[in-house]
Amino acid sequence: MGNTITDPRFTPLLVAEVQVVLEKHGYRLPAGGDHVRALVLARVEGAIQNLSAIFEGRTW
């Protein structure tokens, strides 16, 4: 996986699919309205970017 801005594999659907998996395992987004949800999901997106880089063996 290259740059997540130009990599066609990194899409909002990927983030949504990870969210579904987490929810299936009992994890829930915090209460607090759309603003809190947007902040949390932005952090999740960054974490998924890091995870995908690690998964493909890229190191910094």
C-alpha cells in the first residue's frame, strides 16, 4: 500500500468495514453526537492507515 491519498484500495468503505467488524465484536462508538463521532472516526482512519502499512511490511 502506498500513499493512502492516491492508493485506490484505501477508501471510506474500508474504514466502514473495519467499523462493522469492531461492532460485531462488541465495540461501540462513544456517545456524544456527530462531532465526537467524526473525531473518533478520523483517529480510526489514521490507525487503519498505520495498520495497513505494517501489514504490508513497511517500516519507518
